[in-house]
Amino acid sequence: MTTEVGHHHHADAKDLTSVEAHLADIRDSIRPLTPTQLGITEAEGCVLAEDITASRPLPPFDNSAMDGYAVVAREVAGASTDNPVTLRVSGEVAAGDTGAYAVTPGSCLRITTGAKLPGGADAVVPIEDTDGGVARVTVRAAVEPGHAVRFSGGDARQGDVLLSRGTRLGPMQIAVLAASGHARAAVYPRPRVVVLSTGDELSEPGHALAPGKIWDSNSFMLAAAAREAGCLAFRHGPVPDDPLELLPAIEDQLLRADVLVTSGGVSMGGEHDVIKHTLERLGTIRFRKVAMQPGMPQGFGTIGEDSTPIFTLPGNPVSAYVSFQLFVLAALGALQGQPDRQLPSVRATVTGPLHSPAGRRSYLRGALNRADSTVVPLSGQGSHQVATLGRANALIIVPEWVVDMEEGDDAEVLCLP
Ligand code: AMP
Ligand code: MG
């Protein structure tokens, strides 16, 4: 809705809060969750609450990088196709073999990738450079000392910090934990996010629509977004615009919530906006207009004995989604010791014109093409237009001081997960 005229912008501007100021208030009021020890399988998706160090060197012992023959490099010096060197093969050492092997003068050992380098050996001749012999082997290439050897500590030294506190544990980080022998780690647990939508007009998908009703999409969307962000999400079905239903619903949900996210009922001043009036009585939630579009009406605060953070997001689905990705995501980060958490952004060239109200930062849905760094502004930018959400993979940012962008302009673009 860009129907406002000039003097409205000026009237608005003085009571708008900047996106940054709203974000800062959110971050300032959230304390990280209590860290807990989790097994490395359960810890996936959580954030480290401690530095992880190597308790041993990695690799823990010198070992072969290839299948071949463990040799003393000096003994095959000068070996070539025309001038091969023949050695006795005194045995074989395979990966996992714990025996104490050693090479003696004039001999070598067959060795497989990952096997402990025998005493005395200082290099491995790859099998391709030999005749593959069993009792005796003909070596057709010289090797330098250290050739095809993975030295102990060559990956990490004992005591090295392998993963630092604040790191989110994905598959790669889980590998590092396991490879360094950690069965558990201290992590910030996945935040439990309770999502609840309000509105007399909301019906459950799957049920017939009575005239005047719409299907609730926000609660499903926000729960999915929370899960995508690494949280445990619980969805509460739609609550009517009635304080007598809303208050007990919220109080019930507080028990299992690290964050509460509601949608709807916070527009500017309608008497049907029960969320606002009901929660205002709890006293700790601040409702404000943030200088953005969509998503201007924002509420944030803490409620209950545990000062549980609560977001009251606007009801329009696009507003609710953008608000989640900007504000709730930052709060989820703060709960997991990552206060700077935000969506990644890139620069891209817009392929068509864009409009934005003066004094407000717009987040417009776009289709980002990473290959050529262009972004197509999608049609249907109204904050109720869910269809466009289904085609977007990015939010094009139009700064507060810009009202028009043209094809070819450069824009900052948030990459949606
Ligand atoms: P409100 O913020 O309650 O004034 O709602 C603004 C607009 O968003 C209205 O058109 C609502 O019908 C719509 N809306 C509110 N909640 C939802 C929801 N959970 N799912 C889809 N649309 C919603
Ligand atoms: Mg409503």
C-alpha cells in the first residue's frame, strides 16, 4: 500500500523506530539459553557453548596417504623406469593394524591408505610406480622423504582450537567433533519456539471456508521458519480475537516456550486488535512502528516468570515472514550465543523498477539469480500476497532514503534460506 502522500510521511517519520534500533532492543534484552552437554548426534543444529580443542594430534600417528610400499627414501633414490630398484617385501601393514612393524635395510612393507607408517620408513612409493610385487617389488620411481605420508599433527596439533564457541554444528563440524574423539559437546540447545496466530477470520486448512474466513497460513509458515532456523517449533491453532481465549492460551504455551511468536491483532488502533490490548496489560511488551515495509507494526517484550521473549508480528503473511527473518532470527541467534545472526546478503542488479515509501526501508520479494547477480522484482508485492512468497528466494532492500529504483540499479539483497 503505497497510497500515502507526502505530508503523511513527515507526520509518520518522527514516531518511527529504525530497523536497527528495534533489532538492538531485541538483542539487548535476550540472554543465551543455559548450555547443556549433548551427544554429537543430538547436537547437530545446535551452537557450541565451548571451544573444542584437539586432545591428540590429528592424524594421531604418521600414516600412509596411498596404497603402495613403505620404504626408506634413500634406498630408492635414483629409481626410474630405465633403472628400477628391487626391494624385498617383508610383509604387509593395513589400516587399523596395531602391530609394531619396521623396515630393515633392503626391504620394504606393503602398506594401505591410513595404515601406520612402519618404524624406519620415511616415504611411501605408490603402487602405480611399482610392479605390485608380493615377495619382491620393483620400484620404478624415486621418492622424497615424506612422500605420500600424512604426518601426525599435520591436520591439527594437540591443543589446537578446532571449533570455537558460537559455531553452529552442521555435518562438517560434527565430523570435526567425531574425528577428534568428542562424543559430547556443550551447546546452546535448540530454542523452543511456540507459534500462535490470532484472528476471528482464521480457519484450519483442510476445512471448508465459510464466507468471510481465510485459511491460517502464518502459524504453519512461522513454525516452519523456526524449524528451518534450527529450532524446535510448536504450532498452536488459531485463537479468536478474544482476550478471554488469548490470555490462557498464551499462559499455557509459556511453559514450553523459549520464545513466543504471535501473528495478527497488532495493527494501529483497531479495537479488534486484541493481542495488543491484552498483552499491553502484561506491561513488558513495547508496540511500535518500525520504519520498514512490510512489517511496520512490531511488538516485542518479555512475559511470564521467566521473562520469556515474545514477538507479536503483524498478521499479513508477508509482513509476518519478513519480520521473522529480520527480528525473530536475531533473537534466536541471541538465545544460542550468536547475537549477530542474520540472513546473508549479496549485491545484485535489479532487472526492473521498484518503489518504496520515503522514510521506510522496503524488503521486496525477488527472484535472485546468483549466476549473473541479478534479481527480478516479483509482481504482487502487497503484504497479503502469499502467492508471490512461493516464487521468492530473496528480499530486495530499498533504503529509507530511496523511493524509486530503476532497472540496472545495484541493490543489497537478503538471501532467503
Ligand atoms: P491483523 O494484523 O490481525 O490486522 O491482520 C492483518 C491481515 O492479515 C488481515 O487481512 C488478516 O486476515 C491477515 N492474517 C492475520 N493472521 C493471519 C494468518 N494467521 N494467516 C493468514 N492471514 C492472516
Ligand atoms: Mg486480526
